Amino acid sequence: MASDQRPPPEDASLSGSSPQEAESRRKGAEHSRERAEDARETNESDRREAERLRQLAEDARAAAEEARTAAEAARQATIKSVNATAESLQATLGQMKAIEDMRRTLRELRDLNNLNPQ
């Protein structure tokens, strides 16, 4: 080996550490991996929940839009109904005026006939 080259780092168990220290480090690393996996699972669970809530919000928005469309259709139908009723009442009023005019004319003719007996 050249003087500027160093030997590769030795494994802790080979570097003179006790087996208990090596086992403790191994358990610590395993614990860290488990925490990281738990964090990944939590993140995935949170992501799925956020997606579920987003979908619920989208469904609610779509339902609200459908309700708004139905309400607008009902409003338009109500307007048509009110207009039809107004037209009907206007026609009835016209008919009532015509009948009143006919009655007036008949009264006038009757009065004229009573004034001019034959």
C-alpha cells in the first residue's frame, strides 16, 4: 500500500467495538428504518385521505352545480307558469269587459224599446 492510501474503514465489529455496541447500533438502525417506514405509511395514509376528501369535495361541487341547474330550471318553469296565469287572467278580464259591454248594449236597447212602444 502507498503511504497516501488508507485502508478502507473497518466494520465496527471488526474495529474493536464490543458485540453489544454493534448490536445496539444495529438495533438503532433497525429502529430508524422502522420509524422511516412508519412515516412513509403515515404519509401514504394521509395522501389517500386527502385524495378521498378531495373527491368528496368534487362530488359535493358537482351535486351543488346540478342542484343549481335544477333550481334554475324550476325558476324558469315558475316564470312561464306565472306568465301563463297572467295571460289567462288578462283574457278573462277581456271577456268580462266584452260581456259587460254586451249587457250595457242590451240594457240600452231594452230602454229604447220601452221608450218606443209599438
